[in-house]
Amino acid sequence: GTILRAIISQLFLFVPLAIVATIIGRWEKWTFAQGLYATFTTASTVGYGDMAPLSQRSRLLAATLFIPLSVLSIENVLIKIVSHYIGKSTAKAEREFLRRSVTLDDLENMDFDGDGEVTEADFLAFMLVAMGRVDRDAVVYVRKLFRALDVGKDGRLMKEDLITLAKRRLRSKRLKRRTRTVEASDTNIQ
């Protein structure tokens, strides 16, 4: 199923490849079997070197269209197949991880902020890191960002926090403008 779906998904490339391979095969007077052999050794990048286009126009067509398109299509098929199997194994590992019991070590690791308690947010962050959905540094960064936005320091973001931050930024810009103006006038006085 997976391999067939991967191949079918690349039909938009396989059809032009077959046409180009047929043209090259006719120009080179290859049999169908020889053309198929040359196509697969080239597309798979094995390239034994025992069969290669000899005419200038066949080489030009192979170099500009056939080789790049064939390598791309084979690469896409392989990526789809590997991604499918990696996705299946990742999903299985996640299911197994979620079914296991939480240990004391887990509980200690869940305490991201080190306050001795595991909140729902701590648990969520731990699980996302453990399942490989985010890395620990990203969690630490997002928590710092939240704390910077939480002006009231009450563990919640509210409209008032954002208004206060906007006012602080505005004051900071005004102060910087005044400082530049004072520095410029000091320079003009001297």
C-alpha cells in the first residue's frame, strides 16, 4: 500500500520521464529492455556506466531533463516511504510512552520552574518535550516570554498586561527621542 501510494504520487514525474527515456532509447537504437535497464540504473543513481547515451542530442536530453527529473522522482518516492515508516514507529513509541506509569524521576523532571510542584503547565511541557514535539530550550524560552508579558505577575495574561506593556514601550521611545534631542543640542552648543 505505502510503496504503491508513493509511486502513484509521483506519476506526474514518471510519465514525462518515460517519454524522455523512450526518446533517448529510440535515438540510441536501444531495445525496450536496454532502455528500461538504462532508465533504472540512471534514476537510482547506480549508473554502472555500461550503457550511456552516445549521441550529442541524447546526452543533452539526459543531462538537462532525464537525470534531474529521475533522481528527483526516486528521491520523492523514497522520502514518502521512509516518512511513512518513521511516522508509524514514532506514533507507536508515543503510545507506549503515554501508557506507562509516571515515575518519581518523571515528577522531578516535570517541575520545570523548580518550585517543588507540578502544575498542569509543567506536566504539559514535560510531555511535549518527552514526546519530541518541542525541545526543552523552546519551553524555557516560551516561559520567559510569558513572564515578560505577565506584567501583573499573577500567572495570567490579561488585556491590562498588554496595555501596560504598550504604555511602557511608548514611554521608552519618548525617552530615547528626548535623549537624542538633548545630545544633539549639546553637540550644537559646543
